[in-house]
Amino acid sequence: MVSGRGNEGDLAIQNDLVYSPGNRLSTVKITKAGVSRMTQFQVQKNDFRRTRLVETDDESVDVADGEIRVQVERFAFTANNITYATMGDRLGYWQFFKPDGQDADCWGLIPVWGFGRVVASGVADVPVGERLYGYFPPAHCMTMEPVGVRAERLIDGAAHRVELPAAYNSYSRVAQEPGYEPSMDDERMLLWPLHITSFCLWDVLQDADWYGARRVIIVSASSKTSIGLAYALHVDANAPAVLGVTAERNQSFVNRLGLYDRVASYDELLEIDASIPTAVVDMSGNGDVLGRLHRHLGENMVRCINVGLTHWEETGKSDGVIAERSEFFFAPSHIQKRYKDWGPEGFAEKTSAFLRDATLQSREWLKLTPISGLDEFAVVYPDVCAGRIAPDEGLIVAL
């Protein structure tokens, strides 16, 4: 079992463990025909600190024509997934996967990135045993309706997902990917969804000629998406200087990365040189921090790109934020734009080298923490919500 980490900012998080008759939590049953039992890790939509495990029976293991059933093998979980929960209604994250159990409309499944294996198939071109990488629920299995099946990927065309961002509905058929490396599976599901956002942020900044800035400030510099962006800027000879802002307890770690030109704590915001034209990339969503930084920089705060919510509990305190020079960044929208500009293959070509290089660089600092099953995940989940996961730690949940 995984114990709590640290003692900063503890939150009252309740876990309601809901089991099947007999009050037990069983692992998924796999037969030759497919999955006969599944468990879902659910969170309450209006208070995602409240959780429950719901186990359901599925006596019919067969799938209809045009469907496949996928057993989720393992997935990664980071603060980015908490952003999905925070923005679940606003950006449609609750629509991807349907929860089971009583009062299902009040509960949601936080999407996760991971690997799954096809255990039943009604699609001739998608055989049983094939492994897929992509967007899954924190559950033992899911049913998909593949469309647009190609050699290297397929799309889940289920009706409730059609209007959702295409980037989240696409699944890689990993065995058919050129250069696929199974040894990078854990880092891939942990970092690639974050580093795609990092790449897109770098792309936006350089495409805008840095908005005329001579410095980029990254707020919540210890987050994995921030580190990916810092890496992209670090290897770009044309990029401005990069200053990372982080909690004092994380300063030593962020400095050791060697990716930031300078690192400041939140208590040192007013010591930052305000005479330099600056683009701010905010991963925290902390309105108080942003307000102080915007007021301090004044006219030299040329652009603020709001990305994540690592400090989700501090949202709403935004006195001093310069709204007319701020924008909310949604990576799937930018990816869709670049799909039109470059084509999906062109986008993959431009991002693949960056994703690989950034992942290899992360091995210098990233520590993978294995979590066994959804019951153990339910124990460690409050630590993620409360920010008690160390910045160099990555959670890998195996089912």
C-alpha cells in the first residue's frame, strides 16, 4: 500500500468504497471470450475529492458487430488528470466515459492515458490480443466502436464521443508503429500527453515570435508539463531566457534540472526584474500568484497563457490579472489546427522526435511509482489532489 507523502496543504478527501454483494473487490476476470466483471474508479462531479469504487457484473462477454472490448492494462495518473476533473463540465471531460452504479449522473470517470488489450472483437481488422495506447477510463475495461481503422491507429466512433476533440478519440495500434519501443511504455503514458501540450505551447510561442518578449516565465515550474516546455525552450537556440516559478520546497529539484536560466519561489515574485518584456505561461491556475505577478510586471507582461490547474484550489482569486493580455490554452484545439496545417502524419512527424528526446531526458530525474490495482489507487488518489506527490514522481497503476 502506498503511504501519504509530505504534509503540505492537506485536504479533507473522502473515499466511499462501493463493492458488489459480498463486500469484496475482485480483480477483472478474463476468459477466452472476454471480460466478465469490471470495476470503475469514480469521482463525484461536483466534488472530485469524493470517490467510490463500483463493481459491476457483465454476464454477456460477447460484443456486437462493429464493437471491441478492451481490457485496460495500466495507466498513468498526474496532476493533469485533476485538471480534467476540474474542467470536466466546462470542457466535456465527463462525456468520454459513462459511469455505472446508482446515481451515475452525479459521478464521473476521470480520463487517463494508458495501454489496453483487445479481449473481444466484432471488427475484422482489429484482432483479439492487439494492444492500444490512448485515452481510457480508470476501470478494468471499456467497449469501443472503431472507425477509420488504419495500420497504425483507429478512432473510437461511439456516438457520445463524436463531438469531442478528435485527439482524445484516437488510439495507437502500438505493435504496428514504426520504431515502437515497449521499454518506454510507462514514460509514454505518463509524459507524452503532457509533453504534447509542452510542444504545442512552444509552437504557439515561437510562432508568435515570443510575443515580443525577451523572457518566458513558467509558473508551477516543477510540473511535468512545465518541465517539457522548459526542455523545448532550452534546446531552441532562438528562445528567450526562461525563469521558473515554483514552491520553495521544489526549488532545489527545479534547479537541478538545468533547464531554467533562473528559478524563483512564489515568495520571491516581487524580486523578479520587472523591466524585461515577459511572456507568462501559467500551469497553476492560482489567481493570487498571477495577480501579484501581473501587477509587478505591469506593461512588461506582454502575454499570459493559462494552461493548467496544478493549484486548482486557488482558482478565482484573480485581482490584478491583466485579462486583455491573457488567453486560455486548450491543447486539443491547437493540435486540430496543426492537423489542418500539417496533416496528422506531418504533426506526428514533427512531434515524435521531441517526445522521444524529452522522455529520454526525463530519465535523469523521473521516478516511477507502481500502484497495484484500483483499490490501492483509491488510497493514493487523495495525495494527488492535495499536491503531496513529489514533482519527480510518476504514478503507474497496473490493473
